[in-house]
Amino acid sequence: MPRTARLDAPGIFHHVMIRGIERRNIFRNNKDREDFLLRLGKLLPETRTVCYGWVFLSNHAHFLFRTGAFPLSNLMRRLLTGYVIGFNRRHGRCGQLFQNRFKSIVCQEEVYLKELVRYIHLNPIRAGLVADLAGLQRYRYCGHGMLTGAAEVEWQDAEHVLAFFGEEISTARSAYLAYMAEGLQQGHRKDLTGGGLIRSLGGWSEVKRAGRDHGMSDARILGESNFVEALLSEAGEALNRQYALKALGYDLQGIAGRAASLLGIEVDEIFSPGRQSAKVKARSLVCFWAARELGMPLSDLARAFTMSIPGISYAVRRGEALARANGFNLGDQVVSKQGIEGEEITVGR
């Protein structure tokens, strides 16, 4: 069968996995691991790829990336090809090292970032490489130490992850450690290595019990059903919608202008403090469109609105509900919607 196309575009959030062919080790010693770290340190900044979580095991590795200006495949090709050449030279071998292509799953950030960071960083404990969280903090080949303050990794964005746990760094680290401790008994999570509607509903047993329609799922995507559907249908499988919208001039200000016109307020009001109904709704629409349509990181939106990342995450969900209920969108030039107070309104360009 032909290989399924990858879903990739700037700003997309990926859980990436690499495995050794026939389950063989891809790291035989610390020299191998250090070589891989050096390559990550060079290529991630070059490709403007952000890393939120990572771990090296003996025969596989996990990463949580957000793509930048270069496609994920570009990063992984350079990373893995260079590593294999060095590995083969060091160990006097030739031939393939990795199992097929790397596996990448597009993830819904506001729903899965915390769970994926925990799942990835607990791998050394599940594999028996370290005994507990204290040992994990000392394990050099995992992103956990960076989040606790025990290690320094220039290319790992700890600030973004910790913002999901609290506004103050000490409070966030304590909350992160407590969250990690809660996950110690979870074991292997197959639901976090492939996605779609089935997993978002809690698995096949839940689907069958509730008699739900499971028509929209995709093994390349981990997210709620509407996220999967939007990713596949609106982006046309290649996520070209982001490029098209940006070509039409849609950046954060452009989106804010669209939301302002829909809700009858000024653009400046959207970025100013206040809890007035129209302002909150417009701000929520901007967060939803910026995160989902343009792929903007939640951390960038948090800075733009002087809000916490959890607050932005909530605004994205609220904006999604508002857009669906009223038929708001970015693509059409003319939109018919139910007005804020219930009257029917037609909005022009």
C-alpha cells in the first residue's frame, strides 16, 4: 500500500517516535547519546523547531516538537541520516539502523501537551532505567530534569510547558512534579501513540457503550473529533489552509480585525483588559483562529493578550464553540450568523 502522507505545516504540534530496526538498540553507549544531543542542539535552532519533551531509551526515542519554518521531514532526515553515518562509523557496521520512517502524530496542544510530556518523560521509569522520580531527575537523557531545574538544555522550551502548571516557576515545578507522581501507575499508554475520534472518546468500549458515531478518525492525529475533522477537511490533508490564509494577509492583527467586525467592536478593544461580553467573545475567536487556523503557539498568544497559557487554552475552546454556534469563519467573504443578542445579521467583507 502507498505510504500515508504526513500532516505538516509551520506551528504544528507533533509526537515523534523513532525505533531501531528489529527492535535493535539505536544507542549502544553514552557516546551515541551525546552525538544525538549535539545534532539536536544544532538542527533544532536551524530549522526553528521547538522541543517540549524528549527521552532516549535503548532501542527507541520520543520527542514532542512544534515545527517551525522547515517541515518536520526536513529536520528528521538530516538528524537521522547524520546520526546513522556516525553510528555506523563508530561501531564498524553498515546498513539501516531505524525501523521504517519515523512515526509522527499531530496532536491537539491544549488537550494533550501535559499528558504527552508526562508520558514521554516517565519512559525511563517504565523501562527500568531509573527507579523513581528522584532517579529520573538525574537521568541525563530525558527532558524531565530541565523542567525541574536540575538540568540545562538550551533547545528545550521548559517555560512553555511549565506555564501549563502555574504562573510562578516554583509553583509550576511543584505542580509538574505532583502531576508526574500521579502518572507513575499508568503504564504504557497506547492511546497516546495514535489518535483520532476513537481515542478521544475513551476507546472502542466507550464508543460501543454509548453507540456513538466514529466516522472521523485518523491514526496520524491525536485529538478530539472536531480537531481531527478540522485538520483533515479544512486543511485538505496537507494543511494548506494555513498557507492560504497567510497569503490572504491573515496574521494576528488580521484575525483580530475579522473578529472585531463580526462582533461590532474596535480591534484595540480585543487586546485591552476587560471582561465585557463582546470583548471576551472577540478575544476567544481570535485565540481559536490563531491557534487552530494559523498554528500560532499558545505561548505567543499568552504574551499578546497578557494571559496565562491555561487561560488561552480555555479561550481557544470558548472561541471554537462560539464559531460553531454562529457560523463564524475566516475563509468566506460573506457570513450569515445569528447575532449576539439573537437577531439575524449578515456581515460583509
